[in-house]
Amino acid sequence: MTIDSRPTDEEVAALLTTLEANLKSLGAEVTKVENWGKRRLAYEIRKQREGTYAVLEASAEPAMIKEFERQLRLNENVLRFISTRVPVRKRARPAKTPEVAEEVG
């Protein structure tokens, strides 16, 4: 998500904590919250040329995510966001290694 660049770093950290708490209150399991810092935007969004980038990673049902997105739309500090579904990785098969014949001496 992209957050307005005008708030201080402490205010952004508080906002991320609040968003994490909102997501947990909806019943989701938050696994990661990262603040990527301020960066220049490719184009102006709400007359802003810079934004603070952040990543929230969570496991949740679609209804929970839909409600969380509604809350993000209502938050004026959040400029943009995108929700993606990360596919569950299948376990990798162990590599077939040729058996080494032991030399008996």
C-alpha cells in the first residue's frame, strides 16, 4: 500500500499498527508488516509526488479482506493499495541423488 508522505515516521508506524490491529480484529492472521519508506511516485496521486510504501501480509478469508479493503478506502492517509492472493507453495520433492558406492579397503 502507499501511504501519504506528510505524516512523520512515528505516525506511519502508528497507522501500520492500527491497520494490523484492524485486520486481526476481523479474524485474520497477520504474518508480516514492513515499512519500505518514502519513495517518489511514478505519477501524482491526490496531488502528492511522494508516498510511504508498506506491505501487510496476512492469512484471511475473502470476506475479511473485503472488509479490510473497505476500511482502507475510508482512511484518508492511504493513497493506494492492492490485495493479492499468494498461492500456497507445494513442497519440493527431494532431489534424486545417485547413491555413492562405498569403497571397502
